[in-house]
Amino acid sequence: MMTIAADRRSVLTMGLAAGAALATPQLMMRAAQAKAPSSQVGNPGFNRFRLGAFEITAINDGTRPGDGIHTIFGVDRDEAEVSALLEENFLPADRFVNSFTPALVNTGSDLVLFDTGLGAGAREGGLGQLRARLEASGYTPGDVTIVVLTHFHGDHIGGLMEGGEPAFPNARYVTGQAEYDFWTADERQSGPTENAARGVQANVVPLAEKTTFIGDGDAVIPGVTGMLAAGHTPGHMIFHLESEGRRLLLTADTSNHYVASLRRPDWHVSFDMDKEAGAATSTRVFDMVAAERIPFLGYHMPFPAVGFIEKLDVGYRFVPASYQFLL
Ligand SMILES: [Zn+2]
């Protein structure tokens, strides 16, 4: 505590010294010239890098601040335990920001979009930005040749339709057979799954004729392989990309908070339909990411959502990517 107080004092002292320096007439004039209204231009919302011959673009569909993190992450733990972990990692104890990151992969012969964000219905709230940001990144929705769906939650299938028409008019679709079978079964159309199943009926089912259904280990196209990672949903899939020996794992919703889920993969997450399976899958997938030292892109990781995993005695540490893709 003494050290912190001393540091605060020294910061204050420095601030006063800087203020005194500004009081000289020349410096004051320079400060006046620098005055400008705040820019209304936000961050570009996409991040592009190369993976061998593939071009990868992480696109931020939006960010959503929320309360009550303990009601989502670590629902089987004491609230104080969740708060303590977050504060230890320089995060607020209760509030958090969720972000949504579809990935666009140009292989040279296909432009593949992995998941579609929340869509038009969320735009008023500042989300559903995939479409605008895909265009800002130099492509049009008509350029997308394949849309891959990792699973059928609304934040992944919401952008499939635009004004009642397919949002990516020239695309075919690829998704897991198990996921499709689960959500389209009669018993899902009422009860706790009713809302989500209605979204599937509106957005996914009309595209079924243009969809290829795959299972664990199946290729989407050369260099892109699907892997079943069930738990979050019964047919949740992740995708392994490989080009010229460079690899990237799109982990979708295997882990949904870079601290609360990755540091404590055994904690239950309310978003996981099967909480035990979700925890087991998370451990299996991130053990692999850590052991093979490959980068991953997690749909709900902090934007640009790409990083590495260090295995700790308990859980994992998220190491955001820096210049690895520039070399
Ligand atoms: Zn999600």
C-alpha cells in the first residue's frame, strides 16, 4: 500500500510539473493550435493477416457490454471467487464486454466466411456490423463463395439473411450434420430451445438445399478441416486451417472469456448447453492448442481475437498475437 501511495504522489508531482511547463507563452500557443473536435471515426473493425497463402480477415461484428458476469461464467462457483479471478487479471469484478468475431478466409480460390454475426436485428444496438465491415475491408457480400456455420446460436446465424433474402447471394453453405439434426428435431420447437430453434427455422432451414453437412474430420475445402467440439451445443464444430505449413485453429465458442473460461476451463458457463461436456471439450481443445503452440481465433476473445495459449498449472493464459503473422 505504501508503494502505491508513493507512486501516486510521484505521478501527481509530474502532472504539476507538466502544467507549469505549459504556462510558457510558446507552449500555450502550440496547445491551442492542437485543439480539434473529437473525430467521429471509429476503429476500422477488421484485422487482416496472412497464413501461408491464405489471407485471413478477423471482422468485429460489434461489442456488447454487460453486467452480472457471474451469472454466465463460473455459475457453479461462489461469486466472490469469480470476482477475485477477474480483479487479479485487471478486469472489473462484475461488468464485462462481449465481442463477436466472424473470420473471412481468402484461399485464392474461395472466399470463406466463418459465422455471420448477429445480423440486421442487432444493428440498432450497434452490433450486426459484419456486412459493413466486410465491405470496408474490400469485399462485397456477393464475393463470399462459402459460408461455414460453427453452430446455430443467434450470434452466429443472425447475419445469414438480410431483408428476408440470403445475405451472401452467391454462397453455398457448410455446417455440422449433428447441429442441424439437433435444432430441427420436433422436440426443440417448443420449451427452452424454442426461441433458438425459431431462429434456425428462419435463417438456416431455407438454405438447406445449398448446404453441405459434415462430421468430425471432414474437409470443407483443401486446407480447411472441421472437428466436432460438442458441449457448447451438441453439434458445435471448430475448424483447422493450414496453408504452406502455417496453421490456425478457429475455436468458435469452445471458450468464451479469455480469463474466466481459459484460466478456469472447468468452471460451468451458462451458454454451454451441456456444461460438463463444454468443460471437457475446452480442456481437450486448448491442451492441443498449447501443446502444438499454434495460433487460434476465438469468436468471443477480445478483438482481434487471435492469440496463443500457455498451459498453466491450472488452466491457460491467453497470449494475444503480436507480429507472428508478419514473419
Ligand atoms: Zn457465440
